[in-house]
Amino acid sequence: MEQRTPTPSSMEDHIIVGIHVSDRHEDTKELNQLLTDTGRCIRTRLGLHDPSHDQTGIIVLELVGPREERERSLATIQRANGCEVKVMRFVHPTGRLEGDATPHHPPR
């Protein structure tokens, strides 16, 4: 049986970034510029805020692309003033095999 290896795109992990903005009116301009500068890595961006807490807000990002570029973008975002940044990583070490339509998951 022919040995197949995972394709590079199947080995990408998902990176979800949560950004808590402590002062939306003061810190948003700098943060928006940082997000614009790293926009090539951002597939999904979701902004959440509670109108009863007008000063604070949360932004959720999904980062994609080459690993080095995602890590540079993440480091840039983590330098934003007035923001707390949390990261979730979902690693897919096996993914799909080249030429195979079914996902291969590690045993549980």
C-alpha cells in the first residue's frame, strides 16, 4: 500500500484570538490599525460589546495563513495598549491525506 503524507495545508492549526478591550473609546484606534496591518492573516473578525458597559468590548479573530505570518500577527496584536489577549490553538497533526476525501484523526 502506498504511503501518503499530509499536505501542508492540512497541517495548519486553527488559532482563535480573543481580545478584551478595556477602553473602547481610547484604545480602539491603535488596535484597529494593528488589525489592519495584520489583516492578511485574519479570516474572521467578530466584535462584541455590551451597551450597558460602553467602555469595554471583545473582539474574536480567526488567524489563518503560513505559521510564521500568523505568529508575527499574534505578537503584534499582543502589543496593543489597553488590551488583554487570550489565544486558543486547535492543532490538527494528521489532517487529510493527499488524495483522500476522509479526515484522519488520531485515536482517542
